[in-house]
Amino acid sequence: MIKVIEVTQEDIDRGVRKESCQCPIALALQRCTGYLWAAGPLEACRIGVADSDVEFPRDAKRFIRNFDDGLPVQPFSFEYDEEKQTFK
């Protein structure tokens, strides 16, 4: 099943720079999938699930880098394929 992950302005406003579980993308993933996630600069992983690292698409990597550096970011979306455990 493919889910659209919407990173909203509320996620951005609630997000904490350089905190992997409080990144706006991690907050959006948690809201959209029901699982706790940690979002690093290149990939995300579900907390408590072995081998769950999933590489982010380019836009998400850029978003995290900009957010962590204190640069302006905008809401955006990307897809998560639950069956294949991939982001698009």
C-alpha cells in the first residue's frame, strides 16, 4: 500500500532542529503511518523495528538539511510504499 506523507506547516512549526524523532518529517511519518520514526539526513527508520532503514528521496534529504541549518522550508509531500519499504 502506498501512503502519501504530507509534511504540513504544523509539522514544521512543531519540529525540532537536529532531533531525529522530532524532525518535521519524522512527525509526519508518525502521523501518517502510526509508527514512531527517526529521520536522519539520508534515511529514516522505524523505532523498534530491525532493518527498517529506508533511504529518503532527494527532496526529503534537502528539506532535512535546510531545516537543520535553520533555512526556510515549505510543506511538501512524498510517498511511502509500505510493502516495499521504500520512499518516492
